[in-house]
Amino acid sequence: MTTTLNNYFRLFDASRIEERALSDLLSLFTPDAEIVFNGTSRRGFESFIKAFYEHNSDIKHMWDKWELQPDGSYQTNWAVCGQGSDGSVYAKTGIDIARLNETGQIVYLENVQADKDVFSKYK
């Protein structure tokens, strides 16, 4: 299960410039996966990733080992550096919480930012 979650970060970073990586990234999620960013929930990952790359030109994630939680979810600490489409650069930290189905696809992904306003434009 953690292979899927590690691939999520790797493919997220590569999907900006590699069409195959985007396709592989989307295949990690069920079509109706619940995605929670900045406290806002939506269904499906594809619309988020497209909006994300409208506002960002590059990104690189680093993350700790995904840890199984008592409720069956997985959690990791992460850090990211990126460049906005306006040329500005940023560094952020937070945690991700994920749940997978029996076939190993992501059905729930929650991104909890240390800076609560970082993804406010993606609501």
C-alpha cells in the first residue's frame, strides 16, 4: 500500500512535464476519490491537479515514511518547494492523510498545511 502512496508524490512532481506520469498519477485514485485541501472537500483528483498546474510551473516533494494509523489510514509529513506560474518561489510543510481501497487505489487524500491559507485559491 505504501508503494502507491510513494508513487503519488513521485508522479505528482513528474506529471507537470510528462503526460504518461499524469496518466499514471490519475490511475492511483478512484474516479470519485475524496480530496480535501485546506478544509475543502471535492470529488476526483483530476480537477485539482489541472488547477494546481495552472498556478504552478514546478514542484518538488520530500516526505517521511508513510505510517499506518489505528483507523487504517496512512499519514506522512512532507515538505515541498515550488515555483508559481508568476515566477515566485515557495516552500511549504504539512501532513498528508490517505485511505486506500482493497485494490490499493486512493479513495481519500487530505492535505493539511502548516500554513492554512496556502491552497486557498484551489477551492
